[in-house]
Amino acid sequence: MKPNITCLSCCSPDRSITQIKYNREGDLLFSVAKDTVTNVWYSVNGERLGTYNGHTGAVWCVDCDWDTKNVLTGSADNSCRLWDCQTGKQLALLDTNSAVRTCGFDFSGNIIMFSTDKQMGYQCFLNFFDLRDPQQIDNQPYLSIPCSDHKITSAVWGPLGEYVIAGHENGEFNQFSAKSGEIVKKAKEHTKQINDIQSSVDLTMIISASKDNTAKLFDSASLEHIKTFKTERPVNSAAISPNMDHVVMGGGQEAMEVTTTSTRIGKFEAR
């Protein structure tokens, strides 16, 4: 018996999607694209619930905490922003020296991490902030890990907040300790840049999206490769449904390759 799979075109119609993410209950789907707006949708029917407005550049990443109270976004406008999920109010602004490529809450929702791009003479860093300490929000992170070789293009927390799994522009995975900053494990299954990494609801698996036209499923602790999902276009983001045996993938061609084509030809929808 074949599973009943529904395709919803529920994301940005004008710009390619950069990341999509479920909340824990699976009833909401957050999406960001190469524009300035963060969208939240009802996952059951694709109806847009609201937006988070404030960024002035392309939004590269989004995350929602465990109880769907706060939303975190990172942008090419050199900022990481914290939002109230229900009202859309901006709660905190973290300014950086370069674009914020990836961000996320730990299991408790108290610690956030985000990585910055290697650009404009600045090195790539993986930064950690404690939201319970107002002085940290206004000053410096409690831990900052430099990444000099290959910049981080996506990252996600591991179980219990013990480490962060980071994907790099060369297709490699690294597990960074959230306490010491040391590399715990390495793996390489993708042939091109990893655009996105997301976890299952129990944090035992991760799914990665890559420019090599694939999304891959891994064990989050051992980084063992489990399954590959192939597509006909670069995959910008992939997520695992928390309440059904589904994965959702979104992406598309670079804008310069589809300037005269329709949304559907450019593959800008979520599937």
C-alpha cells in the first residue's frame, strides 16, 4: 500500500526557500527565503498564519524553541533576532560582523547558538549565548569557536545540548562540544555544500539538505548514514515531521538561472 503524500505549495512564491522548520507539535511550519520576511504556516493546509518583520537582508535560518514560545532567525543583514512566536514582537537583537548563516535553540530553550559567515575579512565563528543572562545578550557569547578551514553552512543541536552538529561548505559534518568547543566526531557523505541540517523530534536522527541534489538521513550520535532522498534540483532545506512518517524538502535553482521562468519550473515550492 502506497503512503498518501500531499504536496503543498506554501512557501515564498518569489524567492528560493533557505530554510523550513516544524515546531515540536507539528502543527506549524516556519519558512524563510531570500527575502526579508519570516513566515509561519498551518502545516495541515498550507495557510499562512503570520509573519515576523524586521530583517533588512535575506533570512538564512530559523528555529523555534521546544514549547513554541520564541522564534530565532539569522540574516544576511549581520544580525540574529529573537521573536515572540505568538505576537511577532522582536525580543532581542544580536549584531554580528558578518551574515548569520545558521541558528538554533538547545533542548531547554535557554541556550542559543548561531554561526557567522567567513566574509569581509572576518572569520567564521560558532557562537553560544545564554538567554538567562541579559549581560551576554548585550555583550559577548560565553563560547565562540573559530572555523578557519571551511565555513559552517548549517548547524543543529544534539541530544541534551551536549554538542552541536555542523555542516560545512565542503560537504563535511563536525560535532562540536558545547562545553569545550572541541570536535568530537567527523563524517562526509555529501559531495557539495550542506545547506541545512534538522533533527527529528526525539533528536535521534538528523536530515541534511545539500547542493548535490540530495537530502540524507543520519543517526545524530554516530553520524551513520541511514537513507538518501534524491531530487532534480539543489535542496535548500529539509525537515522531519514530528508526528508523521514524512520528510519535507524545499529549494530551487539560483535566481540568475530562473529569472524568466515560473515559480513551479524553478522548483521554489515545499514538497
